[in-house]
Amino acid sequence: MAAAMLGLAGLQLAGGYFAAQNIRDTAELNQEIADMNAEFAELDAHDAILDGETAAANYQKTVDATQSQQRLNAAVADVDINYGSVGELVKETNFIAEINKMEIEKQAQEKALGYVRQARDFRLGGDVDRAAAEGRASATEFGAITGAAGTALKSGYRGPSRSTDSYNETTTLTGYRGPSRSTDSYNETTTLTGYRGNGGSSSLSGDF
């Protein structure tokens, strides 16, 4: 029985260890996934900036084409493009173009910033989950240790020549018995045979 209980305690320890290790391995895998997602988000942020620059460049081409057409129209009409209403139109076109380019770049930066925040959240979440998993793993190991210790204590220990359990100890001692006297724990009875003279007999008995 004791051996079986000790074996069960060993199984509890092993089970707790493997369960805790499984928690740690899962947390490590989840953190790797979180780091990978963070890297993807950072790449998206970089791409957002490039997309904004590309959009701004394409818009500038449209602005340049518009201004070229304005100059052509002014030349055909023999109007100085730098003065008068035509000049005002060109200035207004340039002003609106700059504002639109700034808006394109701003939107790209905001989009990139959103990806950067996602990357930060991914990494932070991975770290928090890893710490929580370590706490669960430690608790699992502690529970296995205490459970195994309790099981081992229930198995008890039996000495080589004494009967002992967790609560009572019983010891039997055998007293010394003399060669011609009968003795127990409470009464001692002694019979003496007296001398018989001339064929008579006498006996004395008493309780001592």
C-alpha cells in the first residue's frame, strides 16, 4: 500500500511538471506569434508611408498637367500668366495642390501610426500573456508538489519491530517470571507446602 501511494505521488509530480511545461511552451508559441504580427504591422506602417509618398507624387503629376494646360491656354489667348485673373487662377491652383498634398501625407502618416500602435499592442499582449502563463505554470507545479507530499504522507512509515501509525503507538512488553511463582499484573498467588510430621499434612496458602 505504501509503495502504491508513493508511486501515485511520483505520478502527481510528473503530471504537474509536464502540465506546467505545456503552459510555458504554449505561452512561448503565442509570444512568437505576437512578435510576428508586430513585425507585419511595422511593415504595414512602412508601406503606408510609401503609399502616401506615391499618392502625393501622382497627385503632383496631375497638378503639373493642370498648370501646363493653364499656361497653354494663356499663351493661346496671349495673356500673361503671371498677372490678372489668369495669374490668380494659377496661384490658387498651386495653393490647393499644396494643401491636398499635405492631406495625402497626413493620412499616410496616420495610417502608419495606427500600424505602429498595433505592433506595440501585439508585443505588449505577448509579454502580458507570457507573464500570466508563467504564474499559472508555477501554480500548477506548486499544486503538484503539495499534492504529492500529501499523498506521500498518507502512505506512512512502519518501523522494523514496532507497530506505529500516524496517531497511536502500541508497545507490548513481556515481564520476568520467576522459576516457581505465578505472577500477573494485579495478583500474586504463592502456595507453600509445609512439613508433615508423623503422617500429618499441613498446607498454607495466601494472597500477597
